[in-house]
Amino acid sequence: MKIKGLRWWMIGLVTCGTILNYLARNTLAVAAPTFMAELHITTQQYSYIVAAFQACYMFMQPVAGFLLDLLGTKIGFALFAIAWSAANLVHGFASGWLSLAIFRGLLGMSEASVIPAGLKASSEWFPAKERSIATGWFNIGSSIGGLIAPPLVVWCILHSGWQSAFMVTGGIGFIWALAWLRFYKHPKDQAALTEEERDYILDGQEAQHKVDYEKPSWKAIVACRQFWGIALPRFLAEPAWQTFNFWIPLYMMTVHHMNLKEIALFAWMPFLAADLGCIVGGYLPAFFLKYFKVNLITSRKLVVIMGAVLMIGPGCIGLVASPYTAIALFCLGGFAHQSLSGALITLSSDVFGRKEVATANGLTGMAAYLGATIFTLILGVLVKTVGYTPMFFALAAFDLLGAIIVWNVLQNRPALLGVNQDRDAVVAHKPA
């Protein structure tokens, strides 16, 4: 049986995987006030636990991208999903900060696959003009996971203890991995795909996603100016999202004195706003293409600039006295960051071809998590002495600097690594 619009079902499946990935990731932040008290973990030790995840995620990003390019999207993503589900489940057996850091590192290694896999799937299933929309929809999963975590984790804690929260959020991932293996196929192999939609997908992709060529090396990717035009802004932007993911509940409890039930009521709101950022950021490039008459890559750059300017608001969180104003500014930050983050992630598929897109995205992701890890360690050390306010200022400044870099360093053309053909036929590609 042929299914119309099958590409949207496929990206929906990717989105479900992203939701579960970030649900597992955000379980730690919501459970932190409880297990920190029970296991006598300090704020600095908590920063080590978070940094263990980020450091392992960072080093695994290019490896995950390479393995996804090597094994293929279907098998590679399923294996990583099984691994992150198991790693999250065993958090429930932790007895102190060190064991939590070890388990968190294992989770980081396995969860590093989600963005490269989602981007690879969207580059396989979508024409260029729809790819930012597809990226926005699968990236929405990162926010939905954070949105679901507070009420679900608090419910688990109140009924069965903090350990059960990790076991529940870990166990769900195994079910998704089975569904992924059952339903995901490349468009060329998907029998349920109509010929009209298959032609629409393949004809709308850039040359670097259609032609056959030798896979370039990691060295060739890193030596490319286009790589640094994405990697440096991601290095500067990721600390904001990681701060929102891992520190909002602790910040609201220690600074604004919210209790566990109030955190369950309010801590999900920034992630709902982030969902809107994913969607709006996904559709904005088409708006800029139509009304500003820019090319595809410039349309993504404009989204990055918009998000960076909006990040000035959450940079002022430390100045407000009301917990509700703080939550509102966190919401603005979630919207802003996910708008610009989706554009940066999509740029990898605009710039790099099908044989290196996951590897390139993994390497830019490594840069992103290097920035996040460094910032987390600094935050853990300085929060007791200088407070949160300078840290929030820094996050806004980082995104503004990243926007300047992406505008001036990233050129408006594909990298064309290894593509042996007329460059004029593919540079500055602008879909109809």
C-alpha cells in the first residue's frame, strides 16, 4: 500500500526518538534536588556529573557521525537508542556522585547520535527547500523531552523514589528502537513511498546529496572554512541550551525557593517555548527566501541572527526578583536558542554532502559540547562565589558573537568535498 506524504511520517518517527533521547537527558535535572539531598551531593559535584555527560557526548559526536555514515541511518540509530536506554536505566543503581558521573558519561556517549542521525534522515527524506522544516520538527523533540520530564519525573519520585524515574524513562527507549527497525527505510528502498513523492524528494536535493563520490576524510572536513563557520557558532551557542536543560530546576529551587511541586508546574514552560522556536525557526528560511530574495544558506544565517538578538532577554534573568519573570525569560531563551540551533544544525546538510553530512555534523557537535562542558565546569565552581547573573550575561554575549561569526565566516555555497563536477552547477543552490 502506498502512503502519501510518507516523508512526514518518517520525520515523525525521528521526532519520537529525539523526544525519548531528551526525556532521558532531562531526567537528571528534575531529579537532582532529590538525589543530591539523599546522596549528599554538592553543587560542584553535580557540575562534575553534568560535565561527564557533556565531555563524553563531545568526544563521541564525530564517532557517532562516522558510524552513522558507515552503518547507515537505520541500523546505526537503532543501536545507539538501545545503548542510551540501557545507560539511562542503570542510573537508578547509583550510590553517589562518582557512579552517577560514570553512568552519565555512558549516556552521553550513546546519546551523541541523535542530532547527526536526525539530520542524516532529513537529508535522505527531504528536498533542500523543506529540510529546515524537517529539522525543526525533529529538533522539537529535544524540547518536548524537556517538557515531559518535570511532571513525569516528579510523579515517579513522589510515588516510587528518584531511582524509578531513570528506570521508566530508560525503559521506553527500547520500544522505540524496535519501531525504528521495523519502519525506517531509505526512500530508494521504501515500497510504501509513491513514485511522485520519491521523485519530488530526490529531484529537490542538491547535487552533493545525489551524485556518487569518494567519502572525504575527517581532516578534509576540519580543514574546510565552511566547517568552522558552523562549528564556532555551535561552540558558543550550546552552553545556553545545556544550562537550560540541567540547571533550571536547581536555579529555581535555590534562588527563587520553589518546591518540587512548583518545579513540576513551571519548569516545563521554557521547553514548550523551545518547541515553538523549533517550528518558527524551521519555517522562517522559506519566508526569507520568498520575501528577502536571499539564497538558501543566507536564509539560515538570518534565523541565527534573530535568535542571537532575542537571547539578550534571558541574559538578564539574574537581574529579576520574581520567579515568574525568570521563568518567562527562560521561555524566551528556549525559543531563541532552538530557533538559532535548528538553523545551525541544518546548515551542515546545506553545506556538506550525503557521504560526510553525519560526520561533519558530529564534528560541529563536538565543538558545541566542548563549549558546554567548559561552561558547566566554570558554572559549578563560580556559582557559589559570583552567582548566576554573570553567567547569564555570558550566554547572551556568546550567541551574539556566534551570529557575527556565522555571517562572516560561512560562505554561501556548499563545501563540495570530493564532488568531481562543475562547481558552478551546484554552488549557491537556491531551490524553487
